[in-house]
Amino acid sequence: MSKPPEAAFWQLTLTLPFIQAEEIADIYEDHALTISMEEAVSDGSLWRLDILFHEEPSAPLLDQLPTGLSFELAPLAQKDWVSESQKMLPPVDAGRFYIHGSHDAPHPALSRHNLLIDAGAAFGTGLHETTYGCLLALDNLRKYRNFKTPLDLGCGSGVLALAIAKAWRTPVIASDIDAAAVAVTRDNAARNRLTPLMTAVHATGLNSRILNRKAPYDLIVANILAWPLVKMAPDICAALEKNGALVLSGLLGSQEVMVRSAYRQQGLTLKRRYSIGSWTTLVLGR
């Protein structure tokens, strides 16, 4: 095999029954960059498990796979996502939310919620289908719900936390596992004059003194990835008020059954679904 580019991710791919896929995902959880699962066949008997690593996994790490199990391992060249995202992006219209960069003028209508978000190192300009789906869900919730204790879990650039602050004019907690994302969220809050309403926290999941002290939340938005959403289901549901609303995104349509099953076990049912391209946003409640 020819040597891959020096800056490259490596992806391990397996196709196997769901229970076995869960077991392998647990083995590699502390070593992987991301882990995702989706149905490989329509009856759910086989699932595709993709495990992404920062670098080529070592032989001892691969030896932890069950003997005789077939898999694919290949490098994936990195893109400079920051440079890609800093190209001129069109404004995003999502219900009453209008997300624009500094190169675009704000929407002139007073009824619109303008948010100035320049593409940068943290994920979330509003252009991606997952963020767009969350914005549509928030816009619809604003029509009939009032929230006072919202949480944006995995805030990225902070666009969803800022949208909540704009729409409800209420203090918002925003958290992310990435310290750089927390810094970007704070910067974006300042640029949008929403700093008084924003508390940005560096935390792994809900493991934070501040997050625990502020719980329970009447609105939780988590736009992350399907597998973390499944793993965090008990903690997320425990932090949600009895009559709270939960918005989940970052999952492919093929992963919806897996995610909904995890939250159904915690007593939450589907209230609304937004399907945009290959991606799905779910609104759940008790």
C-alpha cells in the first residue's frame, strides 16, 4: 500500500449484528475520534460500524477485535475544514432565524432573528442540514412553548444557543467537549450582543458542576452524533424536566431507529421529525 498523506484520518469499518457492534464500539470508545452506526440491511439484522481514528491504529489495538472478524481499514485524507468553511457562504433562512456572515447584511425585517456567525474552527454556521433542522425545530417550538432553563449540549460555534437566547430572551447554558468551541461561542455571543444571556462551559457531556447545578432543563438541544446520543441517553433524560422538550440532531435517517430506541427506553417519545437530505432532527418529550 502506498503511504497515505501525512495528515490523514484512518477509518475502521465492520458489518455485523447490532449487539456485537455495540460491544466493539465500547472497546474503541476511548481510542476513537468518532464512532457511528447505521443499518446495513433494512431488517436491522446487520449494522455498519465506522470508527474514525486520528492516526493508523496499532496492531495491538486491532488485535482487540474478535478473531476471524473481517474488517476494512483505510486512510481518509483530511480536509482543511476551516479554510473550506471560510469561503463565501450564503445566508441561512430557517423559519424566523437568519444566519449571516460579516460579508452579508442582516435581514431588514424586524420580525426576523438575525445572527452574525462567520465560519470558523467550530462546527455550526447554520448551513449544515443538522443545524438547519435544529433551527426549524426551535422556530416551531417558539410558537407555543416558553423556556426558561435551556441547554445547548455540544454547542460548536454556539449558533443554536444564540438562537435560543434571541428567540426567548432567556439565559442559555452552552457546553462543548472542545475548549476551542467554547471560546468561539463566547466570541459569537459578544458579536451578537448576547453575552449577558450566555454561559459557555467546557465539559465532557453533562459532567460539569455548573451543568449539574443548573439542571433540570426545560429545553435541551444536542446536535452531535448518533452514537454519543445513544450513549448519553440516560444522562440527558435525567437532566431534562418532566415536561421538557429535547431536540436531537447529528444523525442520519438510517440511524433514527437506533437513537429513538435509546430514548424510548428512558420514557421519551417522538413529537416531531425534520428530515433534510440524509439527515434527521428529532423533537422528543414525555
